[in-house]
Amino acid sequence: MIIVDGRNSGKEISNFANLEEILVDVMEEEGMESRVVTDVLVNNELFSEIYPHQAEDISTASINSVEVRSIEASEMALAIAGEMEKVAVMMKKAAHEIARLFREGTNADALDLLQDLVEVIRDFLSMLNLLRTQYLKTAGDISLNLQGDKFAELVSEMNEVMEGEDWILLADLLEYEFAPLCEAWRDASKQVHAAMQAQKD
């Protein structure tokens, strides 16, 4: 039995050679193009690939049931938008912590955390941009106050300071310039989430 979002698809597992064929078939169904799969249950157990295309190696001979759960992509985007504010708060806390470590002279720990922070910043900005361009019809009307130019200048300045290994100056930049910028991003995240919620309603 193949169940998609609580409904029996009417398709037989025996008509497919492996799990991947089933999943591809489900995703090609009408109405699935705007949905994102959240869970796949095989024989009532949650399935998650350990390596790419593992589903292709799972023969249908060992499968009694497959259940696919999905949500609208816009619903998932709304959920992500709701988490963005928390990420901005986390970045602000991280900036203060890294600044403290630099001031205490534990530079190796501070640099490790800084590297993690840079990756989070990258992900945060690309996600925020994706939400604005893909899911917000009124994105152009919303003042997100991201201060993109200021951010680019700040990152460039931080890179120069890192090359010069002036850790105290870097701590100052993180604490007194980057952390306040996170507050602006926090507000922007709230605006995006509120706009997406209003758009949905």
C-alpha cells in the first residue's frame, strides 16, 4: 500500500522495482510540484537516506507499505521564516561570545567559533533572500533594513583585521558593529514572517 498525505494512492508496491521508483512516481503526481516531502515511512518506520540514492538499493520485495508526508512549499517557507528571528538572536550572542574569547586571549577558540558564525551568516542571508524573492509577493514594498552595503563593508573590514591578526579590534567590530546589525536582521526577519503570514491569510 502506498499512502500519500493520508490517502491511499491506489498504486501497488509490486508495480515498482525499488523505493526510489515509488518516490519518483509520487513526486510526479499532479499537485506535488508545489509540495515538499517532510517524511517517508517504509513499513511504518521513518526512512532517511544514509547515502545518495540509497532508496534505489531498497527492493520492493522487502516493502509492505510506504507512506509519504508532504506540505506546501509555501507552508515550509513560512515555518522557516518563523525561525529566522531566532537565528539572528543566536548570531548576536555568538558575536558577543567570540569578542569575549578574543579579549581573554583564547584566539584559537574564538577563530573556530568565528568560522562557524561566518557560515551561519551566509546561510541566513541566502535564506532571507530566497524567502523575499520566492515567497513574498510584496517583497519590494517591505523595508527590510538589512543595510547590505554596511554589512559588506563590515565583513571586508573584519577580513582585513583578521589578516593583521588584531584580535582586540576584531572583538570591537563584532561587539559594537556586528551585534547591533543582528538586531536589524532580527527586525527584518520579523517583518518577513509577518508579511508572509498576512499574505497567507
